[in-house]
Amino acid sequence: MIIETERIGSNLVVTIDGELDLETSPEFRKVIEEKLDTYQTIRHVILDLKKVHFIDSSGLGVILGRFKRISQDGGKMSAVNVSDQVKRIFELSGLLKIMNIYPDRKDALENC
């Protein structure tokens, strides 16, 4: 899995390439936590999932954990470029009740 981050104002865009599962979730958690610790003004985390086609319960758990952290400071989390398969996983898990999905970064940034 490859994780790239980009800070845009008070937004952190996280681009993931690969599966988000039991094996890769710890690295995802570490990268996000380091960025949130470094940039304490981040209020919106945008997950760009264009190259993600599978997320298991470990991946869902790490996303939920980062959502809890950012929401404690009044922030929010959203996702962009979500495949139908991943969107279905989000629906079944209930994640769509706490985060929005946008078609692309531009829409997510405009709605944060």
C-alpha cells in the first residue's frame, strides 16, 4: 500500500493506493496520526480512495478511529473517488452515517 498526504489549508487529503486491511491498517493509522499531530489545525480529512478496491473490518476500524479523533475537535472526514464496491462496504458498516462521499477533491474541499 502506498499512502500520500497533502495539506491544503485546514484540510488533509490522504491518497491510498492498495487494500486497506489487517496488514496495512497499522501503517495507515501511523501516517494519519503523525500528520494530525504535526498539523494541529487540520479540521477535515479527505480520503481519496480512487485506487482502493477492498477494505476489511480492520480498515473500517482505523477509519472510524481517525474520524473519532478529528471529530473531537469539531472536524469531519469525507471520502472521494469511491468505487461502488467500497461504497457498499461503507453503507453496510454504517460509515456513511458519519462521513460524506464526494465525486472528487474539488467537491470535498468546497463542502468542508
